[in-house]
Amino acid sequence: MSKQANGIFSQERRSKILELLASSGSVNVAFLCEQFNVSPATIRNDLRELEDNNLLQRTHGGAVSKQPSRPEAGQDFLYNPTSSLNEKQAIANAAIGYVQPGDIIAIDVGTTAYEFAKLLANLSNLTVITNDLPIAAYLERCTQFTVIMAGGIVNRESHCTIGQTALDTIGSLHVDKVFATTDGLNPKKGLSTYSMEMANFKSHLMESGDKVFLLADHNKIGKNSLCFYAGLSQIDVLITDDKTPGHIIDSLRQYGIDIVCARQEGAPLTYLNSIPLD
């Protein structure tokens, strides 16, 4: 029989760890210690055993699933884990370096934002504001952060909230850093998204922070969507991936934007700019 720790046998505890991984995609040691009321050494031993059985992959401070995340019961999970996943994870890894303990941050909607939010679980003492339902649910499960959900009408297509209540929430708050996303970035026209309601919320979100970090993979760069909502001068740092064409990077640098091109292996390429914003 498996060794017992705090009333739960190790076999049962490891089974529950796999259930958490199946629903969220990643876990961290601190959260599991609190969840099962055991020591870090016990959790690390569990993760080592599960990795030896090819059931997960250990990371610094936790573990990630080897299987695609499954939706919670009744949840129509939008995010496609196969769409430019490596690039989105590289962007998320670069973005996490800008978050400090004690920060108040806001997170926009989308797959890249979700990958970024998963990495936050390894940090502490954050306040996070979002209108993204999967992000809020993940942070509620896997962290002890203060999570503020911008309430409003649920947009089932994008799994987020929109409308006046969501705008009122964002309008009443001040954040240190906004981690924004977009459906299109045109070097001449700015940022765009697919609906007027989403554009209105994104505009308010970007205005709420001292500093705006835009997380956008190469598929969004140089593209237009239906509704434009922000100019390039509102972006402080663009974090993209190294598949973004060099000529577009050069054109964006003319606006004084700091640009980080995240790479899957090795240090990101960083372009710092001292050119005044238009």
C-alpha cells in the first residue's frame, strides 16, 4: 500500500495531481503543498514519480501536462492548443519577466494571454484584473492571487465578458501593467479587433495602466481586423515572436516602441528605442 501523508495515500494524491493537470495544463509546488497540506519534498517526490511514468513533465517550480488541457465540465473551451502554440509560449515566457511581486496587472483575452497567465502561478502576491473567463478560472484554481473579474455580458465566442458593466469595472481601477492582445496590428493604422464591443473594452483596458505590453504573435502582425481601437503610441512594449518579418519590426521601431522578439530557444532579441512617440 502506498505511503500515507496527512490522511491521503500517495497514490490517491498523485491521481488528484493528474486531475489538476488535465484541467489546467500546469501546476506548481507551492499550490500543491497547500492543496494537500504536505511538504515540498513530498510533492517533488510525487512529481518525480509521475514523470518517471511518463505522465507529466517537471518544470522549475512545478509541472506541465503531456496531454492537451481538457475543458471543465460544461465548458466550451475556445483555445486551440495547436495554433502557433510554441510561438505563444515563447511570448509568454518573455512577458513573465516584466512582472514583479506586488504588481497590479490586467490581462486581456486570448490564447497567448492564457499561456502568459499559466506562468503567473509560479509568482506570488499579485492582483490580477481580467475579463477572460478561462484565465480567471485558472488563477482561482492555481494561485492565491487577488483576482478581479470584470463582470458583464458573457461573450460565448471569446469566453470573456463585455458590455457596460465590464467597462465600468475597468474604468474604476488603476493598474501598474496591462498585458494586452490584439487580432490585428497594422504599422500605419494601429490595433484592431473583430467587433465594436471588443474594441471598446480593449481601448478602456489599455487606458487603465501605467505601462502597456502588447502580446502578439506573427500571425497578428501586419494584419487588419474589423474595428480599430488604439494607435501604436499607446504601446510601450511589443512582445512578438521571431517569425515576425524584419521589415515590419523596422517600421514599428519608428514609433519608439520597445520590441521583444521571443525565441523558442535562447535569449529574446530586444530592440530598445529612444525615438519620441508620435
